[in-house]
Amino acid sequence: GEDVEQSLFLSVREGDSSVINCTYTDSSSTYLYWYKQEPGAGLQLLTYIFSNMDMKQDQRLTVLLNKKDKHLSLRIADTQTGDSAIYFCAESRSSGTYKYIFGTGTRLKVLA
Amino acid sequence: NAGVTQTPKFRVLKTGQSMTLLCAQDMNHEYMYWYRQDPGMGLRLIHYSVGEGTTAKGEVPDGYNVSRLKKQNFLLGLESAAPSQTSVYFCASSYSPSGVNEQFFGPGTRLTVL
């Protein structure tokens, strides 16, 4: 199958770190993405990682990729109330294909 | 630049009615996509287009039709709406699927079919 799975909910306190996890099944994935969806809005690309990388850091965001276990995670440091949103992981295969598989989304709630 | 826009934002239909959702992008993107978002199911691809005049089926195309007569517009049609089509519909566009295929999303259309 081509499922991309995430837990549905995560709640953290402001200032703590958040870790959102994702598992995927397609070993031919080339790029893996994290998108953010704020209430009432469309998705926006947060960050991505190429499949031959283990880690990528971008300011407060750290993406970890474990290809062997097909596990992707997004860590948000010093989580703020503005980070409350739904986070989707997604994968795409090698170049030249439209195919883009989204996970089910994780709703992050940040408590003040 | 407006990016990706969708009209309407909300719509309520009765079973059997028809409607067209309009997506427009001003980024000169070749690829355009229609997704539906349902609780606990992520986004599922309905149809997509690789350029003006082309369309293709995605994962869940049944009950929908699309047209891409102009590069900047991608229309999604429901000929005979059913309650199972109650969903939030998102349009997206991308320059090409090669490399980092960032997709740019519209704000969504919330459709309820009674």
C-alpha cells in the first residue's frame, strides 16, 4: 500500500518542543515534505528533506528521516501558540511524476 | 500576486444539483490539482492537469469532471451532487513535479450536500 500515517492529535505547552511523527511505506520516495494548515486556510510548505539526507534544520524546525524504518519526524523547538495548526507529512516519488501522497494530518494544540 | 484563488468559499447543494468550482493561479504554473479533504483521511487527489488542455484522473475521480481550457484556470464540476461529496475542496498548483515539487494551495471551498 501507499499509506502515509500520522497520529491525529498532539498537545504541548508553550515553550516546550513538539515532535510530530509520520510513517510512510513507499521506499522509492524522493522527497518528503511537511506542510502546515492554519484554521480556514490551505496548506503551506514548511520544509522538506531529500531522501538521501538524515536530518535537516531550519531555524526552529528539525526534520529527521530514518529511511530504514520509513519514519519521518518534525521537531518544533520553543513551540508558540501561533504554531497551533494541522501538520501534514507528504511524500513524492522520483522526478517527473505528479504523485504526491499526503498523511492524515496531526492537529497540534499549543497551550498557553 | 494573488497566488491560488478559489471560488466560491462556501456552498450548500441539494442532492442531484450541479455546480462548478473555479480555481485560478497567477504564477504561470503548468501543473494544477484538485484535492478533497475529509476528517482523518488527509488530502486525496481527485483530478490533475499537466498543462493547458490536459486533464487526468487521480485517486478519487468518480462523480467529478474537470477542464483546463486556460493555463491559469482549473475547473472542477459536480454533475449530480451526492452527500458523500460533502467535503472541503482544495486546488493547488506547481511549476513542475520535478525536483522539490512545492505545491501552492488555495484557501479551500467548503461544500455541503444535503
